[in-house]
Amino acid sequence: MPSVITSTRPDVVAFVEAAANRLTGGNRTEVIAFAMRWLLEQESRAGSLFGAHPGAAKIREDVDLTAPVLQDELDAETGKEIER
């Protein structure tokens, strides 16, 4: 695997230099790595996340999503244990 990537296109070089100065204090290698990580992350998150995107679920106004789900005390909390 190569350890050096060369680009001689002036627009690409200028873009990398500008991004490096703005984002990483001039570290060109880190800005390229940052861009590649971001691109790969965007690709991996393409599509629905099992309905977990804005507008996927409608919640009534009277529903409190932060309220406890279990109303009864758990056996571990009361000291009661189930014998098997």
C-alpha cells in the first residue's frame, strides 16, 4: 500500500492547503484523514436507521418519553427473589 499520495492539480492543492490551515493548523495529512473519515461515515449512514430519523415517529403531546416505563418495583429493588 502506498504511503504517499501526490496531487499536482493546483485547485486540489490550494483546497487542501486552505482546509489544513483552517481546520488543523496547517497539518495537510490530518485534514486529508479527516475528510476521508467524514466521507466514509456519510456513506455508512446512508439510508434509514430503523426509523430513527426526523419525522419518523409522531408522539402525542400528552406522552412523556422521559417518564419511567415500569410502574411496579422490581424484585431486585424490593429484596424479593424468584426461586427457580
